[in-house]
Amino acid sequence: MTDFPYRLRLPGPTQVPARVQAASAQPVISHRGPEFHALMRGVQAMLRSVFGAAGPILLFAASGTGMMEAALANVLGPGTRALIITNGQFGERFAAIAQELGGIVDPIEVPWGEAVDPALVEARLRQRGYSAVIAVHNESSTGVVTDLAALGRITRNSATLLVADTVSGIGGIPLEQDAWGVDIVIAAAHKALMCPPGLGLASLSAKAWGAIAEDHGVPRFYWDFRRCRDAAAKDETPFTPPVSLVMALAEALRMMSDEGMAQVLARHRRCAAALRAGAAAIGIENFTRTASLSDTVSVFAVPPGLDGGAIVHHLYEKHRTVIAGARNRLSGKVIRFGTMGEIRSDDILTDLIQLEETLAALGHRFSRGASTAAAAAVLGPP
Ligand SMILES: *Cc1c(COP(=O)(O)O)cnc(C)c1O
């Protein structure tokens, strides 16, 4: 297995570092015993610093979408009104979930590839009251980052909650939940946090806890954040947690704290910039021209005459490298690379070497070797 030349270069799940893999293979322990309590205390302390939040971080056995639904189930119910920013696939998913839960959904439809102008949100909030403004921090379908700090300045002194999905952002781009005034942040551990899939995370502000105490939300049991908070106060979860994944997360967080969070974020920024520079040098342009570019997900427009699916397929068949296309309206038109987690310079250079071989095989014309030269200039000395 270890020498199987399989490169997981998706925007999630991401490659699991050997240290994290080994941690997840430890014997399972009781989730009500002292060993788990100690594990939970360590994870909580490290997570609080990654979220930039003072409160307990809630852990659930869930994918990211489970956490999106959990967040809304705790604050929306039949007849409550939510303002949902839809500038990509995950914003649209939030709107679909809110609708399913019986909420009244007012979308702010932003063209895919653009970030929302906070002034638009402010104007909508002046028109009427909303229970929540719902945003995707790092929109993985387009590679665009939402300015949560600006949204937080708008909602902070009102009854409206700011709910954000940072599933593909946390650990790879800056997040300061408390300082920015984000009321509910949901995430998952299988993207920049480098864990195998299955562990969901949520963090709530005092304002969010206050709103939940008024018993907003749909009928819920497993997903009731209050039950999870009460268990967290005892260093536990209300029900059996994915113990092995919590061990994996503890190790991943230790790796990040050993490297230093500022260094982790700088490495993501450098790798993403190098991949974009390399791609641009061979005529593969970024999907969006926005300045609010993600450092964790790089999305490229497929040049005319080529098909994104064919690029994805060739990279896998020839190189066993797995990148993403799109499973939405951009299908065939974009290719997407994760630039998060354990990503390093050599990963970016390998991506580009393989991308050049693929594009040449598919008939794209460019100057061979230009991408790695451009990327190396950004990456600096090895
Ligand atoms: C990956 C992702 C999710 C969740 O996806 P799951 O497949 O349910 O884990 C949610 N939001 C964003 C922005 C994502 O990138």
C-alpha cells in the first residue's frame, strides 16, 4: 500500500500524513475513561486556537454536510428567515438544507467565482430581520474566500446570527471566530486538518448559545448542540465518538502546532501561489479573477477545446494522481486541486510536471517546462 503510487490531490479528503495515520491505528479506548478525557482536553485546547474561539468545540461523527445541516437544525425552524449567500455549490447546498428544514430562504445570489460584497448583506439586513446570515468561508467549487470579518461587523450588534462553513478553510486560511464575530462555525477534519473522513466540528459564540436557549431550531436529538456542549464540559461527547479519528485529529493538531500556525498558513499561501503561477505559465488560468482567492483550493478554467473531465481522467490513468473536476454547472469547465494539509513544494512541482504531460497528451500547446520554472520562482530555494 505504501508504495502504491496514488496521489490524493483533491480539495478533500486530503492525504493523511503517516503520523496521523499511525495515531488513528492505536487501540481504541473507552470514551468514558480517563485516557479519553485527557485526549479530549488536549484536542479542545488545540482546536480553540485553530478556531480562534474561547468556547468548547463540539465533535460529531459526521461529514461536512452533516455539520451544515446540524448548524441549521439548531437555529432555523419552520418559518424562520435566513439570508443565504450563494456564490457556489456549497452556498446552494446550504440553501437547499435550510429549505428542507422549513426555513424561509432569501438567497443573495452572487455570480460563481465572485465574493459577496458585504454592503449587499448590510442592505438586505436593513430591509428586514433575519434569524441568520449564512455564508461559506472557503467556497471549494470556485476557490473564493468570503470576508467573514466584514460580515461579522454587520451582524455583531444585532440579533442576527452569522453562520459559516469553513470545512475546506480551517487550518489552511486564517480564521478568528471570536475576533470576527462569527456565531456558528462548522468544519470537518478531512480537509486542511489532514484526518481520514468522518469527524465534524462546530463552535458557537455566546450569542449563538443564547439564541439556541430560546429553543430555535427543528426537533433534533443527536444533532442538538446543547447536549454536545454539556458533554464537552465533562471532556466527553454525548454518544460514542469516532475515537480513532479523535486520536488522528490530536496528532494532526500537534503537527500544526509543532510547525506553528503562522508557518502553516504561510506554507499554504506559498504552495497555492506557486501552483497558480505554474499553471498560468502554461496557459491554464485561474477560474476567477477575484482578489479573494483561496489558499486551500485552486480552481482553474479549462482552456477552450479541452475537457476538464479528460484532464482529470488522464491524470488518474497515467499518473494515479486524483484531482477534482466539478459535479455542478461547471462540470467539464474547471479542474480543482487541493493545496492544503501536508502540502509541500515537491507536491506542487509534481502536480505541474504531471499536468504538463497530461495537457501535452491532450493537444494543448505551451512551452514545456515553463510551469515548474514559474512555480519554483515562487517557492524559493528548496
Ligand atoms: C467538502 C466541503 C463540505 C462537506 O462535504 P462532505 O462531503 O459532506 O464532507 C462542505 N462545505 C465545503 C465548503 C466543502 O468544501
